Amino acid sequence: MIRIGPAGNSESFTAMGYKSTPQIPEYLEKMGLNAYEYQCGRGVRINRESVLKLKAGCEARDIQLSLHAPYYISLSSVEEEKRQNSIKYILESAEAADLMGARRIVVHSGSCAKISREEALSLAGETLKQALAALDEAHLGHIIVCPEVMGKFNQLGTLEEVMELCKLDDRLLPCVDFGHLNARTLGSIRGAEDYERILLTMKNEIGEQRMKCFHSHFSQIEYTENGGEKRHLTFADTTYGPYFAPLAEVLVKYDSQPTIICESAGTQAEDAATMRDLYNQAAERKEQA
């Protein structure tokens, strides 16, 4: 089953009268969504009672939870202390995810501004292997770590680099952020053929099974020719892509049913609902063909 939902709460969450974390499942049910990514980008700070209620509400409504780990994780830092701290943050994220019933955590790989991409990838790989060992030792080996495709030129995290990281262990699952990928390649994702190449890259590099259940972020993103990603937009902004309709067609074609988290700026739940509708329409066309 494909899972589609928002990263955090849309502006409509409070506009509709909701105020707290335990109310998120009811809101998502009203929006017709079945996934949610809990945001710990600025640090793992959770209220145990609230997230246990979140867990119960999501389980009752068949909503899949994931968690975004802190943005300041840097697997590729040249400083040993920062890499070791990143392992600690991954462990903290996994503990929080486990408490709320989430199985996937999304992590940033870090920067490669001061060293070559090859050196950064090597450092990130070693740090990631240490993080997996730490998770196993803490009895959290069931938590899936999802290295994310990043949007800025100086960040580690091209599609190919994320594939290399995911080859380190079968438990690693890519977080393919199509908006980031489009931004760092200056608008290369224009149609179904481009999405198809991305899915086939996953299939060829890490196998069909992970291609069919990968994690994903999706939003339209403004970018610059000098740096890549600039800012997240909404589906109402049509100057910059990528656009979801052709991706829906490709997902249906390859029977790929990932978890897709919408990261639009303030309309993430509404745009996630649009993605759900586009996917269902593509699936119906395939059945009728």
C-alpha cells in the first residue's frame, strides 16, 4: 500500500481548531491521509505522554509514522567529535521513533564543502556503519535509517551517493527527495521518463524490493544556478517543479508503493491529498487499460 502524508502540520491544522500532537491522527483522517513524518529537525524533544497518544491514534487509523532526525547531523564531518555526536543524535531519534511506533528515521548526510565528495562519502559510510552498530546494541536494529537526497550543491547526497550509502546494509532505505534532486540538477525532472530513470537507478543499485518500498519527500522547490535548493514552495506555485502527476504514472507502472511525505510550505497536508488523488487516478487508468 502506498503511504502519503505531510511533514509536520499544515497551517490548516490550527485553522481547523487543532492544537496538540494527540489530535494529529484525527486531522489526518479528515484529510484522507495515511502517513505522517514527525519533525525533530531542530532536536529530539518529545513529550512521552503526547507521542504515546499519537501512536495509539495512528495505529487505530492505520497511519504510518516516520521521524525526521535533526538537521545538524553530519555523517561526513571532518571532525571526529561531530561524527560521534551524529551517531548519538541518530540513536536519540531511533529511541523517539520507537516510542511513537515509527519504523523509519530520515537523516542528512552532511557537507562536502571542505573535502572531496569521495572523502565525504567514505566518512559518511563509516559513520553510518557505526550508527547501525549502536542501534543494534541498543536493541533498535528494527528502526530503518533513510539517508536523504539533498538539494544544495555543497551537500553530500546526490542520488548516486545515497545509493552507495544504502549498499552498506540491506536495512538502509533511501529517502529520495524529488524536489531536492530536481533543485540540485537545475530542473532536470520534467516528465515520466526522468522519474523512470530514477526508479530504475534504485532498482539497479539496491534491488527491486527497496525500489518498491523506498521512502520519499516531495515538494516543488525554487533553486538557483549557483547553489541549488533555495526554498520550498506549494503546489500553487508552478514556476518550479517537479510535478507529481508523471511520478504517479511511473509508480503505478512499476508497482512501486513508497511512503511519500509532502514538504510543501504550509500546505503540506493539502498537497499530500492532491498527490493521493493523482496516484489513485493513475491506478484507475491502469486497471481500465
